[in-house]
Amino acid sequence: MTKRIYSALLVIVMTVLVAVNGYHHQDAMSVLTDDDGLFQKKDNLEIWYTDEALGDYLARAALSYYQETGVRVVPTYVSGVQYLEQINQAEIDGTNAPDLYIVTNDMLEKAYLSGLAVPIEDEEGLVNEQHFSKAALSAVTYQNKLLGYPLYFETSLFLYNETYLHDMAVATIEAERNAAEGEAAQEIIDSAESVEELDMTVSADAVSDEPISEEMILDKELELVPVSMDRILTFAESYDAPENVEAVFKWDVSDIFYNYFIVGDTINIGGKNGDDFNQIDIYNQPTIDCLLKYQELNQFFSIDSASVSYEEVLQDFIDGKIVFTVATTDAINRLKQAKEKGEFQYDYAITSIPQVSDELNSRSLSVTDALVINGYSASTDAANRFASYLISGQGEDFYTLTDKIPAKTDIQYENTAIYAALDEYAMSIPMPKMMRTSSFWAQLEIAFTKVWDGEDVDATLLNLDQTVREQIAKTE
């Protein structure tokens, strides 16, 4: 995720040039005649993508579409570096530019202002709340226009070692029973008026040896899962950890994608759809309180922000060294594969990201990859039809072939962990689209690191707020 953010920063300086080139290209096309051949419908549809994991799925979908419609679709993998610039240059050069392409939702403003994205047609009525969560729809909405078909998403998840909590639930139930038996016995002793009466009462009120059912264990296990950071601290203080456990809670504190939930509910970057630069609210008391709570976590868990990495954390979770962690959706398949290879000896579960505290809510960040129609394509109608075909036919095979979770909500999965990920996605904040605030993510990551390492929360947050507002003023 960090690489994706920094890649966006690298290409932002090209935005004005892309827009100017794009509009000049559009002006040039407007005076050409059909004799030039540029408005002739191509035999093939071109679709570009930047993630190699999509290759097999798109190839199969293209073959199936050809068999059904006779329309050839050519999927093309390209580098994600200066992606929109590559598309724009292909249009200018007259080479095989894409008719549609897959891009993250944070690039939609840039694509739209460059003429490389146009509102979708969606003749089949797929892009609505019947098939997608509000988060998915917000992700592809810019200035009240739907600019893409949501394809798949990435967000952060809260994982816990279910084996450890199962064992703790059993021990807790047994301890509660023993305590109840002790209290009951003491009451009998206190109320008995003679030894004979005591013997009769004990015989009549003997505690049942009812076995502990799995249902009882599950109920207790869910009670033990922390619903806030405060309760994680309480859990850590009282947990009798197995010898293998090195940390109750550990996550990659160096990456903003895994940290954002701390402030996700208290800051506002661009409003609901992340496209309104007039809606900026960073420096406020709830956010200060959230970062103070975040700083408090370091005093207890002592994670080194300079050396920690997501891969290390996830491997520690697989090895049973961590009870709780924050991961991304890729962890679901990673844990499945580790289980199949015998490398993961435990069960795990996914639940909602904990609240910052009992008073402060949390909210994860999400990125949605969408199918976008190239505004310069001569085959936009055909591109929309193929995009609709991909979305309407999307099923569990998309996940099994790509390891990406579809943004659609009406797909059935064998792996129930995916439903938990979809629930978290539905509550998430989509990555904003505004080019004016593109450096915000790098600046916020720096601010989190400073706070984690003990710097003043108020001053750090105020500086971040001023930096973002200055950037908006300059770009304005």
C-alpha cells in the first residue's frame, strides 16, 4: 500500500501535462474525418491491467466472451508506474490504447480530468446497492458520476488466533464454575443450623457435572474478543499466554494502511466520496484523543516502527507468536495455504477492527480497483458491455484465480472468512480521489511514526493540518 501511495506521488507532477496533452488530443480528433480511420471501430477490445494476478482470469473471461459474442478482447499487462500517462501516450501515439482498464479508485479524478475516464453506461443496472456496498459505490463516484464498475477491494482486517481464545474460553468457564461452586458451598455452610442439616443440603444441592459444550465455549470466546483498544490492553494484562506467544497484539505500525483505522472515523478528507477539497477536517479534539490512545499502545506493546514489516508480522501470526494482529485481505489466502502445507497449526478468525476506545470509533481505509472506460476509445459502448459481462459473471472463481475479493456482495463463498472481510469493507473509508491532497498519505504516515515514537500529538497533528491546507491553497 505504501508503494502505491508513493507511486501516486511520483506521477502527480505529470498531471497538468497529461490533462493538457489529453485535451489537445481531443481537440485534434474533433477535426479529423472518418477518412483518417481513427473513428473506425476496432476489431478487438483492449483491456489493460497492472496486477499480474488478474492475467488468467481475464484471459478466461476474454475467451468466454468471444465464444458468446464473437467480440475479441485482448487483456494486456502493463507496469503500474505512470499508468495513466502510459494510456495517454498510447492515445497520442495511435498505438493500441485500451478501451477499458483496471485502476484504483484514488486515481479516478486524475483519469476523469485527463479525459481518460467517462461515466459508465451500466445498461444492466449492476452498479447499485443491490450488488455493492455503499463503500464500493462511493469509491467509484466522482462529482456525482459513476466512473467505474467496482471489481475488487483491499482493506484492513482484525485477525485473532482462535485456538488460543478457545483454550482461554474453556479455562474461563471452568474457573467461573469453580468460583460459583465455592460461593454456593459457602452459602450452604453459612445457612446450615446443624451438621445433619448441612450433610442433607450438600447432598441435595450437589453441583451438576454438565459437560462444557462447544456452544458455551463459542459464546465465551466471543465475549473474550476485544472490541476496543482499551480492552486489548485489559486482555494483555490478564492473559496467561502460552510459552510460544511473544506478543498479545502486534501489527505493522510503519504503514499507514494498517494504522488508518485509528483516525478513520474522526478526520474528513474530501467528504463521503473523497472528491470535495472544501471538506477537510484533520486537527480536532477527537483525532487528538485517538492519537493519544495510539501512543499509549506503544508504551505497552513496544513495537519498533523502524524495523517492523507486514510480512514479518503475518509470519509471526502463522507461527503462533501473536494473538491479535491487523492484516489485509491477502492474509486470508496466505493462511489457507499455510494451513494446507502444515505450516499453520492453529485456527483463526476475523472480526471487526476494534474501536479506538469505548468512546472513540474506528474505521478502516479501503482501496477499490474498478473497470474504467477510456474516454478516447472509439468503442465505449462495446467496452461498457464487456465490463458489464465481467461484473455480472463474477463469482467465487474470481477469488480462487486471483486471490482478490470481489467488491460484489451477492457471491457465495466456501471460505467464510471472506464474508467478514466484506463486512469490514462495507464499513470502510474509500481512499480519496483528490490530486490536491495526494501527499496527505505520506504526511500522515510520517505523523503516525512521530506520535508512535513519542512526539507531541497536538503539535504533530496541527503541523499535518497546516501542511495539507497549504498544499490545497497552492494547487488551487
